[in-house]
Amino acid sequence: MTAHFLANDTLFLRDVNLDDVNDRYYQWLNDPQVNQFLETRFVPQSKAQIAEFVQSKAGKSDEILLAICHKEQNLHIGNIKLGPINWIHRRAEISLFIGDKNFWGQGIAQQAIELVTQFAFKQLNLNKLMAGAYENNIASIKAFQRCGFIIEGKIADYALVNNQGVALIKLGITAQQQQEKIKAI
């Protein structure tokens, strides 16, 4: 089993473990504001369900579940997942949430996406990363775009929210596009 650790000046990302399954994590997944764009919002989450999910990802090479932690406060504030990873085509999905609302609007998601993107391209040798967000999840879409992800498509009426169809915005970036972004800076 490989332990993962990624860091910048503000954050560190590490594997989510069973010690993280606590009251805070439980409250995040059951908070309608936090989970409004998560598929888990349809079923109340118990600590046992959360622990089962965390255990199901532990040690998997095709799904890497990382805790987003604020360095200064040494505080777990959300999660980011890379996967499923398709090793044949060298592509993966990225999904995340910031559970601690005290850290919303501070660029934390963007920083976590940047760390995972660099890891995926440089360490895992992936070629393509993708993400999806409901079209009304503006903050998430913008965080991915600031990291160089490009809107590649829109799937109309992908989900029903309050009995209204909501489109899914698909975003992506290749290793080459990320390299070009870095060179342009």
C-alpha cells in the first residue's frame, strides 16, 4: 500500500484514513449546503457508511482518496479523489469537496486541484484528467478553469434538482496542455 503526501505552502494532501471519520466529516456529508452538488446528498450518511467508503478506497491503485488539510491549522477540511484511473488510456477523473465552510472562497479547491494535477501527470504519468460539475456549481467550474481545465462539453438535463433538469459541464486537461500552461506563466 502506497502512502500519498502532496503539499504546497498552504495545504497538504494525504490519504484519508478511518481516524478522519469523525463528527466533522459526518456533519459535512449531511449538511445541505456542503453536499448540494454531491451524489451522496440523496441518502443521509452515517459514520458507518462513511467508514465503509473510506475503507473501500484504502490501498486502491485506481482510486486515490486524499484528505485536503490546512497546513497552519493541521486541519482536515475536505477531500479530493483521483479516480477511477484507467491505466491503459492513462486518464482519470478528479472530484472534490471542501467540507469546512470556513475555508470556502479562499482558493483551497484550486490549490488541491493543482496539486493533484501535477501528481497525476508527473508521478503517475497520466495523459488526461477530467472533471464534471453541475452548471450551477460555478465555484467548482471556475476552480478547474483556473487550473487550466477546458470546458469540453455540456450534457443537458443530466440531473434533476428540485424537479428541474440541470446540465453537467465536462472539463478536461491533457499533460501537454498543462505543460503549455506552465510555460506561458
